[in-house]
Amino acid sequence: MKKFIGIFLKGLLILTPLVLTFYILYKMFLITDGLFKGMLERFGLYFPGFGVIVTLAVIFLVGLLASNWLTNGLLNYMEKLLTKIPILGNIYGIIKDTVNSFSANKKGFSRLVMVNMSSELKLLGFLTNDEESAFIPKGYVAVYLMQSMQWAGNLIVVPQDQVQLLEVSSEEALKFIASAGLLSKKTN
């Protein structure tokens, strides 16, 4: 019986990430396919999957427009108007800042650091701000300490000399921290 339970659990451990991955992809397909479904059906152009193609085309078109200096100026003006609307502007600003923090050309979560708390205690986090401000005294930096197995964390301000920048990609660092160290990059 013990062997049977062990084999069952092994199968469960193998299938769970696989099934969840496909479930998430399926839900993403349904959401993106449904965004323009009503409009496409009105014109008699809808078939399953076409909504995904149209959604991707719209996203590409917006990116193309944002790359043009003339339409980029218009988009920036519209964004400024949007941020002035109470509540909506705050929500938009938080979401935009969070999304931008993962962008390759932003500082956000791209610089993994090890904070030396003592000779025995080290904490892994992301250097999020190294500029002096009302919140960050001279010689200090802001480090976000993400909690493992969830997307919560703590922001600490520590002396800059206690922070060591690590040469690891953001993706590897996020996987390592979020998994509580269970997933680690192999060293040669």
C-alpha cells in the first residue's frame, strides 16, 4: 500500500505543474480570443482563435504607434490626462509602475543583491533604488526582500556597503527566491 501511495504521489507531482500550465494557457486563450469576439461575430468574421490573432495585432499596433514620435506624444498626453482622474489615475499609476519595473531597460527587479546582515546572515533581494531621497539617506539603498512561495515582501533601507550585487539574471533570481531556494541555477 505504501508503494502504491508513493507512485500515486510521484504521478501527482509530475502532472500538477503540467496540468496547471496548460490550464493557465487555456484560460489566457479564452480571454484573448474573447476580447474582440463580439465585434468579429457582428461582421461574420469570427472563428475560434481569430480573436487571439486580432488581440496580438492590436497589441503590436499600439506598440508601433508608441514607437513613433508623433503618436507617442499623443499617447503620453492621454496618459497624463488619465493619471489626473481621481482613483483611476492612482490605480493606473501603480499598475504601470509595477509592469515597468519588470522591463529590461528599467532598474526595478533586474539587480539581484545579497545583503550582509552579519557574518553569518545574508539576505537575497532586489536593489530597487540607489538614489538619495526623503526615504533613503545618503549612503543607503532600497532593497526589496521578496517572501518565498508568494508575491509579498519587505522593503529595507540598508547601508550601501552591506549590499553586494550578484551577476544573475532577473528570471533566475525570481525563480530562486519565489521557490524558497528549491530551484537553483547549476554552477559549472
